[in-house]
Amino acid sequence: MVAVRRPHRLPDELGRLASALETLDLRATAIVGEDLTPECDRLAGVIRSYLVPRLDNPGEPLLVVVAGPTGSGKSTLVNSLAGLDLSPTGPLRPTTKTPLVLARTGRHEAGMTVGGVECVVCLGEAPILEHMTLVDTPDIDSTAADHRVVAETLIDHADIVVFVCSGLRYADAVPWEVLRRALSRGAAVIPVLNRALPGAEAALSDFRSLVRKEGIDDDVLRVPEHHLAGPAHQVPSLAIRELRRRLYDIARDRDVRQREMVYRVMNTTLDGVRGLIGELEETARLLDDLAEEIRDAARSAGRLGEEPRPWAGIEVPAPPEKPWRLRRWRRRVEPSPADLALWLRRVADTLTGEMTTRARAVVVSRRAPMVALSGVPILIDEAVDGWFGHVRETVAATPTPRLAAMAAVSAALASEPVAERILDGPSLAGEVRAHLQRRLDVVFTHLGERLVELAEIGEIDTAELTRRLEAVTRSYQFADA
């Protein structure tokens, strides 16, 4: 079975899957929803710190994590199971701040990590430590947020979770959220109602009902309240006899139980990766939509509009109504080079000012930093100057090129019938207008890409993760067969 054989190097395939998870950059997922980085890290951690070691070294002791809310008596139970006064207890909450590992002498050094969490190790000769390593966790409902994170990480790497609640606080919401996390991962869970007062049958029945709602069929273990006199921080052996017996039952059939646990954790982990891929694909679609929305907003800001409006500073003399007078009139009102340059400068200032204002409005509407505008006014200036150069080239062959340049600019921006009469029709005005639009499109497309970049809307490629998941699935199915 999978826990004791390694056909097709299933641990190697799992390691590659973990690497694929670890190399994903998921910061962009927070833009359109929940940041999926913690879930990705959790799955990679379970693979590296639980599945791979269990497959490579199936003879390692079972990891038993004792978890529960503040004041539930976890540390006392750990001390009692090991027959040692090592895990601190007391009225101050939370008492356990750093995870404490109780292991067999010679099995570990003074310290170890579980899922990347630094733990203090205490060594002993208690019989139960021959088969399992006990871990006392910080309170899962502590006001210190990092305590819950540590407890959840330890639970993610446990073979067995002893879920401890007190007879007074078993209905609090947070512990049950953590219990669901342990169950969703596939860990074996032993529910314990600790510090149960005499006559607390109603509380026991209520706790048992809550446990069954979570899908746990095993009976709840009850540990009565005891007065701990003197320096000892242990309850009488008789009080935890049933808990110890259940742990020993698991240890006695450890090979079978471990295969079952690895099987469950493997299935839930692979299902978790599949679910993550589905969420990432949906997130990638949302990010693509958002990026396109930003690009569209930028491009729209640079559009001249279907109905061109008058631009300040554009004034073209009206030509005569009689066509036969038009040629002489054109030559008479042909502006000097200096007058044309001054007129174009006035138009350029109006046009670049308008377009820069539009660009700034897009940046503000996207709540982007103003660094997005860096260089954009210069690009707009260059686009307008380049357009003026194109206009001059276009009208160079006309009898009055400077007047034609004024008329073309006026007709393109303001759709002036007067200017179109000077040009003998709207075709030239349409061409130079289209040329200006193409230049502005380049500038505002650049602005859109800058906004997308500053929003850190990166691509999420799940192809490698999918390939690694398929490779693990094939190897796992072969091993399970």
C-alpha cells in the first residue's frame, strides 16, 4: 500500500508537486478575491512535512497533536499521558506559547520543526512515547493571532488530533472551525470533553451532538474535573484511561491505521490541489477581465469621440461662397510660416492639455499611483507634434499648404464645415483625424499597460501545477492498485 511502498517514486512526484505549488506567485489573487497564497502554502507544507516523510519512513512514530481552546486543559492531558510534568499549566492564558514536543529519548534533538514551526522537544521514557510523539499546541482561540496559525499548522501535519474542549466552553465557534480544518485534511480525530463537572450529562450530550454533526462517529471521551494538589500537573491515571486506551489501540494497529491516515490525507490533499487549480483558473479569468477593463478605460480616455467638438484656439477664416473666388481667396489669406507655427502651438497646448487631463483622470479613477503618468505628457506632446508633421506632409502639394494645414487640423478636431470647404471635401480631414487617433491610441495603450503593471495583475499559469498533479495521480493509482 502507499504508506509502505514507493513504486514509481511517489514521494518524488509529490515533491515536484510541492515545488510547483511553492513557485506560484499568487499575490494577484487578492485583487479580485481572497489571497490564495496561504492555501497554496498549506498544501505544499502538508506534502513536504507529512506525506513525503510518511511515505519514505513509514516506521516513524505517530504524531499526536493535542489541540483545543483556552483553558481546556490540554497541557495537563499531555503531562498525564506522558507521565511527566513538562508542559506548563496554570491560570494565566494562554499558558503554552511555544509548541512542546514530547518524544522518546534518543529520537530527537533538543529542538525540531513541524511544518516549519519551531518546537521545544522534551525527551522521556514513557511507554506511550514508544509508539507516538505528543505535541502540546498553543490555544487555537488565543487573542494572539500567531498562536492559532501555529496550532493550525501543527494540526495540518498530525496523524491524530486529540480535540479537547472544556465542559464550560465547548460551544465556542473558533475551535470547531479548526476541527473542520483537521477533518477536511483527513486526520484521525479523538474528541475529548475535559474538566467535566459532576452531573454534566447535559453538556456531554450536547458536545456529543456537536461532534456528530461534524461527521465524527467515534464516541466522545469524558475526563472529569480534578483538583490538582501540590506541584503535580497531572490528572489521575484512571481519568485518562480511556484516552490512553484509544491511542494504544491506534498504535497497536499502527500499520493499518497509518495506511488509512496517509490514504485519507493523500486524497484530501490532491482534492485540495484540484480545487486550488479550479480557483486559480477562475481567478485568472477575473484578472484577465480586470486587466482588459483597465486597458479599455485607458483607450477610451484617448478617443477623440464620434462627434468631434470644437477645441479652444481653432479659428479658420471663412471662405467665399462662390467656388470661382476660392482659389484667389486661399492665396490672399494664406498665413505666414510664423503665424501658422503660433496657431499650431496654441492648438497643441489645448490638445495636449486635454489629453493629459484625461490620462490623469483615468489614473485617479483606478486609484493608481501618479507614477503611472510618468512620461505620458511627453508622449502626448510627441504624438501631437508628429501628427502636425504628418498634416504638413499631406497638404504639401496643395497650392496653399499652410492654409490647408490649418483647415485639416480644424476639420479633424472640430468637424468644421468651413474647413472642409477649404479642403474641397471631408476625405482629407477624415484621414488626418484617423492618423491622430492612431497616435493617441499608442499613448493611451501604453498608459493602460502601465496601470495593469502597477496593479500587479500578473498571469497565473496553472499548466505546470496541472501536469504535476496528473503525474502524482498516475503514480498514486498505480501504488494503490
